[in-house]
Amino acid sequence: MALSFTEKLGFLREVTEFMEKNSDILKKAGFDAVARGKEQKAKNDTVASANEKQESFKSQLHEQTKLVNSAMLCC
């Protein structure tokens, strides 16, 4: 079963949090968790912001469609 958008973003946030909490151990293993965590957090924030904008557009489109449809009924 595929994850929903919210589940995917939540998972990415959990991974980012894990990297932050375990950065010392990950660094010893050769993984720069601080840098990667910052990159991922920025991506997460961009995705969340873009999604909010997209949802706003959907709402506007829905309202505009209702206006168009109601205008067509009167003719």
C-alpha cells in the first residue's frame, strides 16, 4: 500500500529528526548527518509550503468553478 502525502512528509520529518538526534553516531560511521539533516529539513519545508499553496489553488479553483457553473445556469 502506498503512503499518502501526509504520511510521506511525516516519515521524512522523522528521518530528519533521527539524523539530528544521532548525528554523533552517524558521523563516526562516515555520514554527515548535520549537513544532510539541514538539506532534508529545507526540502521538507519547501514541500510543505508548496503543498499549502497547491491546496489554496485547489480551493480557489473549486470556488471559481462554482461561479462559472452558476453563471451558465442563468443563460
